[in-house]
Amino acid sequence: MTTNKPDCCFAGKVILVTGGASGLGRSVALSFARQGASVAIADMDAQKARETACAVAEFGHATCVIEADVCDQLTADRIVRCTVDELGTLDILVNNAGVASVEPFLEISENEWDRVFNVNVKGLLFCLQAAASVMKSRGGGKIINVSSPASRMGLPLYAAYAASKAAVDSITRSTALALAKYNITVNSVAPGRMDTEMQRRTEEKFAAHAGMSLESFVKSRTQDIPLGRRTSPEEVAQVILWLASPQADYVTSHRLSVSGGLELS
């Protein structure tokens, strides 16, 4: 067990993190656990999800793993039901599961478009709906959707992904209004460029299209950020925790950009 004494801001709270096995999702899960929460981790990578769950358990809090590919209503319902069955309730949902796609605009296939929207939009919507039903019955809750600066940028190699995140922004606004009367807040976070597995895979493809080495491409792409550096999953996780905290009780329908000014470049 860890010897670090956690801050207990979220003591007694139950958090569901979709896509919680690695990258930003893992950092979010561990950050909540560090502050006293029990955490359900939903991810299609069961092995990495279990590794994250073991790290959560080191803080002395309950956790569970739900192996799932978040892409339809039945799966979303199962994820939320398993969370409540295993951990007793659901206070906070972090809709983090997502996939990326790098294709020239004229080559985007229907299968690829559907793959991106099934996870990034349909899965997110139905996880939100299922979680909100639980939160409504218990008097409130917090939902944080993970968006992207791409939703407000022109990115011809990233059109499907960018469009899916624009849909996330729209869903956030609509559901914030629909759920406010139930004391459920809905916000989104748009993280900037982070060194995660998904980011590396997409940058490898971007670099190939640009005819550049990965190292040179990443360097130039980092220099394009107004603040001149990348963010980290841990830094973004702290912003998500703030939106889930009592300090943000009066914040809803907000899109919080954690991008170092990327959308302005």
C-alpha cells in the first residue's frame, strides 16, 4: 500500500472513467484515487485496465474493471450497471474513451467514419445517458466529457476525429441544459497535445503524410503551440478533478481548453 497520505476531497465518491486503462484515462483514475475516490475503469484493453486498477487499489480504495468497447447503447448501459453493482453508486462520469483517425479528406471511408463516431459520439452519448439516469435518482452528479482543440480547427487529415469532437461539444451543451434541473452538471475539457500512445500513433501517421521523421514532426508541432510546450495527462487530470469538485458546482455547459493556446495558432 502506498505510504502517501491522500487528500480526501473525493472521499466516498464513486467515479467511472471510460478509456481508463492508459494515457489520460489512467492519470484521471489515479488522481481521483489519490483524493479518496473509488474508481471504475472501463476499457477494451483488459490487461492495462487491471494494471491501472491495481494502482488505484494501492491507495486503499475500491475499484473494478469493466472490459468493454464503448460503441453502443447496450454496452454503455452495461458499463454503468456494473459500476453501480460493484461500487454501490455513481457520482462522477469522465467520458474519456476515444479513437483517432488520420486519413486525407478525399480518402475517408464509411467504415472509418463510423468507427470514430461509434466510440467518440455514440458511446459517449449513451454512457452519459445511462450515468445521468443513476445520478438523477440520487439527487445529482458531475459529468465531464473529453473534447479536443481539433473540434474548432481546420484539419483536413483529421476530419473525422475533429467532427466527432465537435459533436461532443454540442452534446455537452444540450445535455447540460437537459440535466440542470436534476442537479447534474455537464462540462467538457479540451486537452492539448500530450505524449500518450494514441497521440504517438496519430503523429506517426501525420509525419508520414508530411514526409518528415517523427522526431522532426513532433518538434515542429510542439513549437507551434503558443505556450511552447506540451501538456501532460497529469496536468489535464487536475483540471478534470477541479470540474468534478465542489468548487465547480456552479459551472455547467462549459468547454475548458487545456491546450496552451493551440486553438489560436
